[in-house]
Amino acid sequence: MLGLLADRVGTAGQVTGLELNPANVALARTFADEHGLANVNVVQGDARHTGLPPSVFGLVHARTLLINIPDPAGEVAEMVRLVRPGGWVAALEPDVVLTLCYPPHPAWDWLVQAFLRVHDQDSADPFIGRRLPELFRQAGLIDIGVEAKADIYPAGHSRRTLRIDLVRSMRPKILQRGIADERELDEAEHAAREHLDDPRTLVMPHLLFLAWGRKPTA
């Protein structure tokens, strides 16, 4: 997104990237340097309480952020605070309940359920994608639009195993909370990856919703 936005605003514009994890901040800054993005500035901060000045940005954008926090409405309010009157707020978020693996496989279904249990315990919303227009309306935005996109990723594509990879990243939580043990996780992951290695298997890890809205000028 940093590269795409930097290209869109041009040399007369400025892109500010915000990231909580210091390691990811360093990676993003390296990316900007290596690609000569002189109009990109990456800062460390919490998207829920950015500390950035209000009403200064023409566009405030978030991608797969709201699904990870327990108070998405509060985050949308912060996005609206940052954008100037007449500016736009946009978000790209998944609806991870709307998933597809065909032919079906019990290991895939098991991993999806483990993923949803972690989200439920973290008070995060796996349905957040479909809620974006509602959240934007509640935050006072106007001229709201929304579209949805479903990708079927072929064998070898990095996002084909996205759901399995996310469950792996959740492994410490899954073990600590007693959702599953090491053996169950290993067996389910091995079986699911083997199933997805078959190019005849269709995989749609989620449905993506893109929503946008404008901050009133009055």
C-alpha cells in the first residue's frame, strides 16, 4: 500500500504509514528506502490512538486492521478524526466466515473453527467485512460505497495457504487456551496443506470487502 499510495499522490503529496510493531516499522522504512519513496514517512504508533493531528489527511486507509481489534467502531472514529472535511476514509477487511475449500476436507474445517475460536476469545469480529458500511455510517461518513471480491488462489500462490498460516501464527494462543494440543495442530496442518497442494482443490480463504466514505464538509 505504501508504494501504491506514494505513486498516487506524486511528489507533491505525502504518505504516512502507521505501524505498532517496531520490527514491521523497520521493514516498511527499508521498503520505502529501497524503492526510492521519498514522499513516504513511516511512524510507530497505535492505530486506535495515533497521536496524529486531526483533519490533515485527504485519505485515511486501513487494510485488515479492524478484524484484529475488539473495538472497530473506536478505530473508525479515529480514522474519521484524522481525515480533513471532504476527505475520504477507506478500509479493506475480510469476512473470514465466508470461506471455501472444495472438495471439502475435515482438516480445513477444523483449522477454520480453531481460527474463529481465537477471534471470539479475543473479542474480534470475523464478520467485520460486511459491517464496514454500517460502521462508516455510524461514524458520520457520507457517500458510502462498498464492493466485495472473492479470489480463488491457485496452487503455489502465497495466499492459498493464508488461513493455515494464520492458524500457525496463533499457535501459542491455541495451546495456552487449551483449544488444541501440539499433535492436533500438527496433524490438521499437515493434512490441510497436503489437500491444498492438489491443484484441483479450490481455495477461497475469505471474502474481501472494500468500503469507502467521505467526511462531510459542514
